[in-house]
Amino acid sequence: MQNHSILTNRLSMDSNIPLYSQLVGIIKQSISSGELGVGDLLPSEAELCRAMNISRNTVRQAIGELEEEGLVVRKRGKGTFVADPNARAKCVRYSFTTEISSMGKIPSSTMVDFGIEVPPPEVSRKMQLQEGTKVYCFTRVRNVDGEPLILETSYYPQYIYPNLTRELVQTHSFYSLLYHVGITPAAAEDTYEAVVLDEVRANLLGVPQGSCAFYHQRRTRTEDGRIYEYTCSYIRADRVTLDVHMQKNNMTFNRTVR
């Protein structure tokens, strides 16, 4: 692995592009060019750190983004491998990273809060949880080109991944972590409402209090119909347009970021 071509690349410390995004680009190029094929092993975290003079957190953030896009898969104790695109197509998975990257913009996330709690009754009802069931609750600001766009709070039953930590959420795709324990998304339900932001949410999104936003709720289910994810988000209305395209036999729904 010492001669892996990825390790011959160098990152620009003077670029405006974050180091982890530069590493993502290098690995994507290796995959798209065919230099790395399905099932090929990537260099280890330690090798990437040494060769590119970057921190382990930077490497993990890059690999987490590639995981979120479904391009690589991490196998505990074995390493990180190029994923099979046919396997990626078998599940329904929303990726903020993929959505924003496809627009030619740079996605990133900022962790606001992480904890384990018994959720409010309304959240328990939406998730169809038994009374007293604990959940992970973490809030992130989703950024586009370094500017806040979405304030997102997610809930997951603690039992589906008992040892989740704040660091894992910050450096891994949580969907990929769940995939390794057999949890895959099969269906999702979305709702959108128009709301006005209060002072706290407006400050986190970098807009004036009273600004308009879309309030987005999503419930995600497994193949057997269990709800394992509930996410509620506040999306800046000054930067997002919701487009609905209707045809004879179907309807498509897209978000565009300005």
C-alpha cells in the first residue's frame, strides 16, 4: 500500500478549498478514472495522514463524505473499500453532501449539540416508540460554501446503534454506520411548511429574527416498516427554491440552492 498512487498527491495549504474536500476530490478522481475499482482498498488513515501531512480528523471527515455519497464503504478492522454502485442503488438514501455537490457547491456541517434523551411525547408518537425509549438527538448546521443553510435536528432510537458518539457523527456518515449493523432506508415521508424563525434559530442560520424558512420533517423506515429516523429542519427560504414538476404518470420534487 506504500506505493498507492493516492499517496503521491499533495494538498494545497494555501487554497480556499478545505483540506478534507481536496482529499475527497483526489479519491473521487481515482475512482472515476478507473484507477480504483470496486472492492479496492484505500490507503489507511495513518498512511494518508503521513503522506499528506494532515490530521486524522481531516481524513475521517473526507472518508465520511465519500461514505455519505455511497462511493466507499468502511469495514471494521479491515479498512475502507470502493463501494459497488449496484449495491448503492438498492436503498433509498438522502445525502445532503451529494445534493449540494451536484450543484457545484461545497457542503459542510457544524455540530451544535449531541445527546441521549427520552424524546418529547410528540417525537415519540411520530417515531412510534414505546414510552421511555431513549434516542440519540443531535443538531447540526448544514453549510453551503461556508454559509449556514439548514438547521437540522435528528432523532434515532438508541438501540439501533448502542455505542454512537459525538465524534462518530462528526467523522462518519451515520447512514453508513447503520448499514454495517443491517439498518438500511427503504422509504421516507417528507412534509414542508412555511414558518418564521425565532431569535435562536435565526442566529444559528445567520439571518435576522423573523426571517422566513421552510420547516421540513422526514420520517425514514426500514424494509419491515419500522421508523428509525425522524429529522426536523429549518431551511433558509431566501436561498432555497422548491420546484415541482408534474407529468402524466409521475411527479418530481427538487430543491435548488441559490
